[in-house]
Amino acid sequence: MARELYVSTDIEADGPAPGLHSMLSFGSAVYDRDKTLIDTFSANLRCLPGAAAHPDTAAWWQTQGEAWIACRQDPEAPEQAMPRYRDWLRRLPGRPVFVGYPASFDFMFIAWYLLRFTGENPFGFSAIDIKTYAMAVLGREYRRTVKHTLPRDWFDDLPHTHVALDDAIEQGALFCNVLRAATRPGAR
């Protein structure tokens, strides 16, 4: 059986629900279990016809000037970007497992866009939520497991910019550090 590869993925959107709102950009960073960064993929997308930005999200984007500019550079039609992404996932040297923070948000957009524009989702239902995994490793309640309460040594010196690929790389390294902590002798 092929090894698992952890595809840390971050999306940027103009609202909370795919189809009603558009995914503006996404980035994926593929990590091996030992935290080797294998490959990356990113794309900026054109907005969906008939979809509209959510007012609260639009107001938030007004505070994110550089990230907004980055996600609007050279947008592609989803009909072009999503088949390229599907094919990239298929070419990975292992079985892709989606990793997100929060996976419930990012995965729903990626799954919807893959199914809508390619007819398939190479991840299937394989998705790991970093926050839930950290909750289990730390033995804490979910709502008490937030980034500022996680062990400092779980974080690499990587930026969180709201540029999808930057954030995918950052959260992929975080996931690998949690994975290492969970498998360390004496871990919970």
C-alpha cells in the first residue's frame, strides 16, 4: 500500500459556504511523516457566476490589503485550475490525506470545487483537522485548544499571512510537529 502524504491545504474565500460564495485562492503543501516538504500547489480563482461575497467576509478582506492583492493576481477559471489540481494530487508519490486548520472549512471548499469542476475528489473522505488532533494529543477540550495555548515548540518560524500557500506551509509544519509529539515515547 502506498504511503500517506499529508496535503496541508489553506483556502481563502469571500464567504462561509462554497457555491453561495467563491473560493478566491488555495494552496497545498505536501509533507511526508518526517516533515519533508515534498511539493506545493497554489492557484487564484475567478469568482463563481451568481455567487456573492458575504458582507462580513468582505469587511474582513478590507483589513487584509496585501493578502487581498495576492489572492486576486492572475485568477484562473475554476474549470482550468481544479483539473490541474486533481492531476497534481494524482501524481503525488503516495496517497493524499487532506490536512487543515480548520479542516471543516477548508475541506468543504476543496471537496465542493473538485467535485463541481472535475467530478471527483482524490482525497475521498480522508481529512485531518489539526485542532482536533492537537486536542487529542494534549487531552484538552476542543474549545480550549487554540493556537496561543499550544506548546511553543510545535510552531516553526513561519509566517501566517492569509496568503493561502504561506498558510498551508505553516500549518503543515505545525501538523508534523503535533504528529511527532503524539508518537514520542511517553506521549499521552
